[in-house]
Amino acid sequence: MKAAVLRSIGQPFAVEDVPDPIIGPDEVLVATRTCGICRTDLHIQDGLAYVPGLPHVPGHEPAGVIADVGRDVDGFQVGQRVVPHLFVSSGDCRFTRTGQHAQATHLQGIIGVTLPGGFAEYFKAPAENLLPLPDNVPFDVGGLTSCAVITAVHAYRKSGLQMGRSAVVLGAGGIGLMLVQLLKQAGVRTIAVSRSPDSLRLATQAGAELSLSIEQAGTAGRIREFVGSGKDGADCIFEMVGRAETMRAGADYTCRGGRIIVIGEEAEFPAIDTIQIAQRELEIIGSRNGGRQDAIDALEMLSAGIVRPHIAGSYALDEINEAMSLVRNRKARGRVIVNVASE
């Protein structure tokens, strides 16, 4: 099969022929149709946070059609449209029992991150990790379930926000735009903050009541004015960027006793002094991917049109390095998709 292979850290992908995956008795072979590109793919390429064995085939937002099933697999059939839940585990623990599959202590690997993924004509997954893709959800949108959409759903749930409360989405990229849509649906008063005018325009279209540039003076003051009621900031900040400067801005934007949900990942140290954290009783909460129920609910939200991912561009598998550069340079306003095969 054709695949995009990372052979050395810091180097471009090589699109070449590699052996087809061999499935076990409880596994399923999926013919890939599309696969989204995430900043985690850049981290893998750069050797940051995740360092898989090389050579490696990344791609952790795939969607496709079942091409073969193992002899012990029930409930799936050849030709069925599916997407994966990424976290492959080998047993049960206190995290999986409470639906926190991304924190499993017996994790065997993550599809497309530490295990071979969807930048290839085929990928494999345990049957228990696959979810049916609704017929009304296109492959390019459905594949985003496994990372972008589930991450937005999980982060929203960790916030505990209710109708009438206020939130800032700091970084209006692909996941940030979906968070704006979720917050609007929940009746949360939502502010989007970004550097990009295009991203702010898309955030307004997605339902943000106020869209502000992080580079303008007085952004924190405008947030306090918007929130009103004598509060010194928003109830919750969704920090989508992961930079020291955006973490500092998030602390400025939130109210006393507020929450900062950290989704963005970069190799930087948060520029928030402990005096501010302690005296204002701020809560800083990490949020990663999500559990299988989050994935199921994400697919339902896609099917119902509650979440509508913005696709910034589509590229052929042979063009993957060009597509990766677009994401790396932060020029993509939404998710970039690799079209591996036509329907």
C-alpha cells in the first residue's frame, strides 16, 4: 500500500509503498478515505511529546470503509463506514471504568501517534475501538471525531459551564471554532480571542458574541465589560494555543475563582505567577482527548449538525508535505484534510 512515512525526526514524509497491515483475530482492516492533520502530527515530526518507533506512519484523524475483519470480530462487516477511537488498551483500570480511556494505565498505544495510522491506504484497529460513521456525515468531517471533535466535546464537559455563564475561547483554530459552536448550543456567552482576523470572522460566524484580537490593547477590559455584573473576567478560558504568552493572557481574562482549561500543547512553561493562582483561586485544568462515550456523542453532534467543522483545505496523499507546511505556518483556518482515496 502507499503511505506517508516518517523515517527521521525533523525530516519530511516519504510517500512510498509499505506492506499492508496484518490484522489479528480481534482486529479490523480499514481502507482509508480521508485523514485530518493535527498539530500533534507536527509534534511527532519534530520529536516533541510523542516519539514513536521509526519508521512510522502517522495520521490520527482517519475515516474509512472496512476492508476485512478478524475471525473473532462481531458487529462489523466489510463495506461499513467507520472511524476509530484512538486509545488502544489491554485491560481495565480505574480510568477506563470511569470513561477516561485516554488516561488508561494499561495503554498499548495510540493509533496514528505511537501506532501506525491513517496517512496510508489502510490502517488497522481493534474492533472495540471502532465506531460506525453515520451515513449523513462525510468522511472528511467524520475522521475529525477521533481528535478534533472529541477534544472539543471533552474540554467543554470538563469546564462544567452552564447556560448563562461566560467563556473565552483563546485561539480560534479548528478545535476552537468547534468549541464556540458547542458553547453557543449550551447557551454560554462566548468570546473568541485570536491573532488572525480570518479566524475571528469564522468565530463570529460560529456563534461567538464578541471576537477580539489578542494583540489589541484593552482586550481584558473589553472582556470584563462584556461579562458585566461586577465580575473581573470570564468564568472559563479555553486555552487552545499552549504558549507562555497565551497562558498569561488567559489568567488576565478569567475571573476570581475561574477556570483555565488547557488544551494547547507546546514545550513552554506557563507565564502565570503563583501569587495570582493562589490569591485569585484560579483552577488550571488539563484536557486531552476523550473517552469512548465522548466519541459516540461527538458523532451524534456531527450527525445532528450541532458541530460543523470548518475544512480549510484538502490535499492528496502525495501532497502531504505541502499540507503539513500549511498547518505548521498557522495559515490554515480550520482543519486540513488528506484525501487518501476517493469514495
